Amino acid sequence: MAENSTSASEPVYPEGVPCWVDAQLADVAAGKRFYGELFGWSFQPSHGGSVWAYREGEPVAALAQKTDGRLPTVWTVYFATPDAEVLTRRIRTSGGQVVTAPLPVGDLGVAALATDPEGAVFGLWQPVNHPGFGRRHAPGAFVWAELYARDTAAANDFYGGLFHDALFGPDAVPDFGRAPLAGAFPAEMPPHFVVHFGVEDCEAALAEVRRLGGRVQAGPFDTSYGTVGVVTDDQGASFAVLQR
């Protein structure tokens, strides 16, 4: 049974729990300045030229250099799995697609990218020496992932089939929500995930985003899981800040 609790430091993640996030950026140095000032992150070099971000000495995210300028500037959420090969087969049989087959990331673990049946992109992480977040559910760390889908019932069926215990088990406390892609979104907007980072004051965080050259897309607005502002950084990567 999946445990999905709210403590800040959790070294092991059951299948279906968001366990890591990364941003693909054109300018990693600029990303370090933006996120370092916004969230108080420090940074250390990691695999393949990426950098890991730390909050209070614990890893919370990665910033990676885009290998192709045509790739989107985007934050990606990774779901934990004990076996990425098996899970990618289940994704295919459930109507999703595998974008990048499981590949080793040094001695850290195995990563893959996939899409759900509506095309929303997400990652898979099979840990070896890197279990994922050293800190979450705290200011400056991951707190929530929201999927904006055209058909939330179909999304529940797809992700519930893949990650039933993490989402719907009797002891689950999910940090992954589904919402309709409607209203404020333009008609051409594809289904997508929005990674949320914790802040102590949503209004102050939005002001800081603006000061740093980012843009506020929406908010602050109240949700069932806290007060949210959706923003883009100064390179165009979308994410959200969440005050609980």
C-alpha cells in the first residue's frame, strides 16, 4: 500500500508518487539565478551537465540544458516506479505512448518519458542511488502536481490504472490532482502537467517572479489544496507557487 504523507523529508517513494522534477532550459546559469533568488535554492553539478537544486541541504529539483533549441522549455514531473520497463509496457497497453524508452542516468537510476492518451507528458523514475526528492511538501520544494486534462474521468481511469494505490488506496494522501482544461485556457492549449512549489506567501512570491523577469499567468486563486499562482520563469517555463 502506498504511503504518500506530508513530511518534508522522505527518502523512498512508492510507485505512482511524484518523486522528482526537472526543468529543461536554454540557459541553466540564468535558471540558477532566477530559482536561486525565488526559492532560496543552492546548486551542485550533477549528471550530464545538469545541476541539482538544494533547499536546506536536501535535493529538490534539477535544471538541465536543452540539447535542442526546438525542444520546449518546460518543467517535468517524474513518478516513482520499481520497474520502468514494466510500467512503460502498461502505459502502452492503457493507451499512452512512450516518448523516451527507459535509459540509465549514470548510477542514479533509470528515466523514461511518456504521454497519457490525451498527450500530457510525464516522466518515470526507477531509483538506484538517487531515490528522488530529499525534501518536499515544504517552502522551496515540490508540493503538488496538477494535470489539466480535457477528460478528467478518462485521466482518472488511466492514472488510476497505473498508480491505483498512490491515488485511490485507503491510506493514500495524493499530491497529484486532475482538473479540466477549460475556462481561462486558450482552445489550442494541449493537456499538460503544472508542477507546484511551496511558498510561505503567494502574493509575495508572485511579486518576486515579476521582479526576476518572469510573468504571472493566473492568480492568486484559491483551490482545495491551497492558494495558487501560475507563472512562467524568465525563459518561458511554466510552474506554480502554492501557499498552504
